Amino acid sequence: MQISKSTIVLLALGIFSYHLKANATDLSATTQVNLKNPTQDFNSGKESFHQKDYQEFITDYTKAIKNNPTFAGKYYSQGIVHLQQKNYQKALNNFTKAIEINPKFAIAYYQRGIARYQLKDYQEAINDFAKAIEINPKLAQASYNRNFAIQESKDSSSTIHFVVFKKNKLFPKNLKDYETRGAIYLLSQRYKEAIADLTKAIKKNPNNADSYSNRGIAHFQLKNYRAAIVDFTKVIELNFKDVDAYNKRGVAHFQLKDYRAAISDYNQAIEINSNLPQVYLNRGIAHLQLKDYQTTIADLTKAIEINPNYAIAYYKRGVTHASLGEKQQGIADLHQAASLFEKQGRKAKALEALKVIELLKSWPT
């Protein structure tokens, strides 16, 4: 079975799959702690972090913690670095220590929830996000991520209860409530309700780019591509350097088979940020629809240079090589795609790549 165009786009983009935002590089979050009389080691650690010398940062902060073991902010900041390095258990331990020192440290509960989510301890992640919300109801991202964790735990009754609870207890009171509930409906795949709430939020604040973006995603999921384009265009009007909006609008144009408009949007996105492999992949797929095979290969090659583990890029490049009669290059790319798909736990996709290889081997030389 072939991967459909729409599936390829969604796999390639990742723009409609929602990810936890760890804010791992945002040291400013520590300002929520009262940083009184920071030690020299603490200041040295902050400087190392901004220079992305993570090991030195950890060393400095470990020394600072020894000097003042009751300073929650130090444990929190070291936990942030461990998140950045994907050392999730160590991050969890640091955030736990920060919480022990300061039980009202909402952002530490939030970040510990992210570490637990990454460790697939979804129930405890749910509890941490809930605690963060209890301490600081304005921490909207904790609400979003709690819903992620509920969905991952496959407890659908909890998801329904959460949304209904929010509706009955907290909404609608003000602009932020509509915006937040709209986002939660979006995560719950209740797209019409998301659009209704986000439209109300937009009426109260016509300059909120996030509401337009989320409503555009909801329209896209309902296959209202022209409405999605209108919303993503508004995001761009509000922030002409929003790479994500150009990328999303390009995908919507692609779905309408307006490939040249899609390419134009991808060009804009790449001009702003030339280090996004999914945009090169999307542009390559659009060029493929126009039978511009060499440009397709160039874009897919760039995507792979940026992300050497980009299985779908290898798959598409292999198919493109095959379309040009370059059988061996195609087989080599498809083998790499199959291997990466297998390592990533996507066995159906790996099997699909192997089937295409067998088909190519049967072609006459």
C-alpha cells in the first residue's frame, strides 16, 4: 500500500502533531523563584548555560548546590539543563529536590511533569501538571500538556472529564478562558467546538496570533483548507517572520493542489529559518508534484543533511530516484528509510519501504 500524499505531508511536517514544550532553553523561568544573593557559582552557571556549555553549567550548579543546598532555583536550573540533554531521570530528580525545598514551585511541577511524560510515566505526569495548575491557574501550557498525558495514558474517560470540568468550572469567564478551552478542544480533536471558542477569543482580541493559528489548524483538520489559509495569512500579517505560519499555509495550499503557492510559502519559511528539515521535505514533495525531480532530490537531500535520521525523507528521495530510473540510488535510500523506520518503532512503514525495494529489484536493468 502506498503512502497517500496527505499522509506524507502530515508525517513530514509534524505541524499538526502536538509536542510538549519543555522550555528547556529558557533560563528566565527561574525568575519565578526569589533569587536573592546568588552565589558566584550560580552566576557562573547561568553564563555557561547561555553559551550552551552544558557540562560546565552542570558542574557550576552542582558546586553552587553544595554551597547552598536549600536554594530551590539551583536544583530547578540544573533540571532544565538535564531536560535539554534528554537526561530525563536526572531532570526529574532535580525538580523533585526543588519541590521539596519549595512545595509551591509551580513551574518545577510543570517541568517535572514533562520529564515524567518523556519517561512514559503518564499518570504521574498528569498529577504534576494538575499540581502546577492548582498552584498557578494561569499556567496554560500545563493544561495543554496535562491533556497530552491523559491522551497518552489512553484513559479517554479522563480526557472527557477534564474538558467538561474546565467548561463547567472555569469557562467562559474571560478572553483567556475561550482561548485555552479552544486549544484543549483542538487537542481533543473536537474541531468545531475549538473553532467556536477560538472565534470568540478572536472577537475580543483580533491581534492574538495564537488563536488564529489554532483555529487554522482546526479548519485544516476539517478539510476547510481555504479557511485555514485565511487564518494562517492573518498570523503572518501579525508576525511576518512566523516560520510556522508560512509552513502551515504551504501545506494548506498543497492540499488544494496549488503547488506553486505552497512552494512560495516554503521559500518564505526557509528564508527566515534555513535549518528546518520538514520545510525542505514539504517543498521537495511540492516540486515532486510538478515533476521537478532534480529539485525534489536537492530539497530532500538538504532535509537529510539537517536531520540524518529523517526516515520519510530517505523514503521520498528513494522513490524519486526510482522515478528517474536511478534504481540503485533508490534502493539504497529505501534501505536506509526501512532501517530508520524500524529503529523508530514504525514497523508498518519499514515493511512498506522493503516492499518497494522488492518491486524495484524486479524491474529490468
